[in-house]
Amino acid sequence: MTARKPDPSPESLARADRQRLAAEEGARAMAEVERDALAIRKNMERLRALREAREAREAEAATEADAAPAAKRTIKRIKRIVR
């Protein structure tokens, strides 16, 4: 068996510290990205619902306009006398 060194070297301590900090930063960054993605999905869902409601209102208005017969417009003609 190989014997382990009792005290780690300063370089290995520094490397372990850098790795720990990088892992913590990575976890924070991933959490932030997930939060942003969730917020974007919620906003997209809200906007989609608004768009679909607007389109439904427009379709209903178009259907009502097509269903109601347009009133006949009478044109009053004026007789002109030409001399």
C-alpha cells in the first residue's frame, strides 16, 4: 500500500478551493437559468392566453357581422335638368 501524505500541499488546497468555488458558481448559475426559463414560460403562457382570447373575440365579431344582414342602402337620385 502507498502511504498518503499527512498534510496536503498548498497547491492542492488552492486547487480544491477553486474547484469548490467553481461548483458553487455553477450551481448558482444553473438555478438562475432555470428561474429565468420558468419566468419566460409563464410569460409566454400569459401572452398566448391573451392572444387566443383576442382572436376568439375577433372571430366572434366577424361571425356576428356575417350573420347580421347588411342594411340595404338606398341611394337617393336627384334628377338634373340639362339645358
